[in-house]
Amino acid sequence: MTAKKPKKKHLGNIEYIEGSGNIFADLGISNPEEALAKAEIALKIGDIVKKKKLTQAQAAKILKISQPKVSLLLRGYLTNFSLERLLRFLNDLGQDVYISIKPASGSKQGSTKIGEIPSKARIAALGK
């Protein structure tokens, strides 16, 4: 993905740079598209665990991982979790996951949608 040059803007006497929409890219994290996708999925997993009122031990049993790994997942430490594994966790928690591909509307570059929020980030782990 080609990085856009940051745009400088002004609000009165204050100069600021508008974010790209991907905090991981803005911070210079390697593979920011995958990092954003994993973060969005991990947030969804956390929401489901909370909604179902599961303890970390109960979630660990459902996800077939240890309780300390559930703790890491829920706190956003995602380096040891692949995108595929996170999607499988959603299935284990009783969620259907749909991946659909269609032509981009109105532009050459497509977008990725995870959950309810469209994201302009492309997911490198899925072949982009």
C-alpha cells in the first residue's frame, strides 16, 4: 500500500497533521494493515466475552488456549495470534464470519470491512 503524504492543517494558530485512518501506519508499525485488522477483531472478541459474561478461564476453555493467553488477547497483545486464529476464535464464540469479495465502488483501490465499521486498510495477511 502506498503511503499518502501527511496533510498539514491549521486550526487557528495550531498546526496539526491529519491521521491516515490507521493509527498503526501513523506510528510506523510494520504491516499496519494486518495490525489494524487484528486489533479490530480482538476488540470484537473482547466485546463478545464481556456480553456473554465469561471469565477468562471460561473463555480459555472455549477458545482452547490458556487463561494467560486470553488475558494477553483481551489486553491487545496480539503478536502471537495470527489473523486466521483470531477469526477462528470468533467461530468458537458462536459467531459467523463472512469474507466477501466484490469490485470496489467508485475507486481503483478497494477497502476492507471488519464488523460494522468499514476500514480503508488492506489486509496483507489475506493476500493484499
